[in-house]
Amino acid sequence: MSTEVQGEKALLSTISIPSGVLFYGPPGCGKTMAALCLGSSLSLPMINVRAANVLDKWLGGSEAAIRSLFSRARSAAPCILFFDEIDAIASNRGTDGESVDVMSRLLSTLLNELDGVNSEGQANVLVVACTNRIDDLDAALIRPGRLAEHICLQPPDENDAREIL
């Protein structure tokens, strides 16, 4: 089995992976599970981040946390850096009342890290994120080169639910 894992990791380092993947859809449809299954099927380590936990009460603390997460991911590469509920830290700029400046700086840091995560010729970190609210995400986050692949997950209909069970 370890040969197979090493083979998959070697393959990952030679193919072009997307810069990022965004799973979106209503609550309870399996977005987080899909992200976890992706990591498992690729046999890659996964750094799991509940996006709301990045927020820090101290000035600059949230931005430092983002930089630290991406640094950790680059050190662990090849790996998946997974942000659950990314809308908590990447909503449209200018829509969050008094905390606009803080959230804008945090989003700018996230975007800069996304731009640089696979620079230096190493495409070894796949960034995956989930949200229930794709319409609330800043457009700069979901453009090509960042979270460019968007996968909509919907709850199963009655027939699909029967097949699952």
C-alpha cells in the first residue's frame, strides 16, 4: 500500500492540479465530507481549518494565522489545505459594518497567500474550501487562479437517498 501512496504522490507532483476547489451548496449536503473524501482518495495529508477559528481579537492576529497556515501547508506539501465555511473570512468586501477594515485586510492576506501558495514552481498544495453561501464570497476569491473549480453539491432526492441507504 505504501508504494501505491508514494506513486499517487509522485503523480500529483507531475500533473497540473487546480489552484483551488470550492464545494458549495445548502447545509447538510455533504460538502465537508466530499472535501475529506478527496484528501483520503488522494492519500494526502490534510490541514483542516474551520475558517471562523482563524479570527483573532488582536490586531494583525488573523492575518498572521492565515500566513502561518499557508506556511505549514507548504512545509507539509504535497497536501490539502481545507477551509470549512470559508465565507466566515472571505465575504464581499465592504459589507460587514464596523469590521470592514479588519475583514478587508484578512481577505487581502488570504488572496495573497492563495496567489503564492504554489509559486516557486511547486504545485503541491491543493486549497479546498466549502461554503453554504457562494453568493456572499468576494469575487476575487473565486476567480481563475484561486478557487477556480466550483462544485455544487445538492441534497439527494428521494430515489438517491434510497440508493445510499
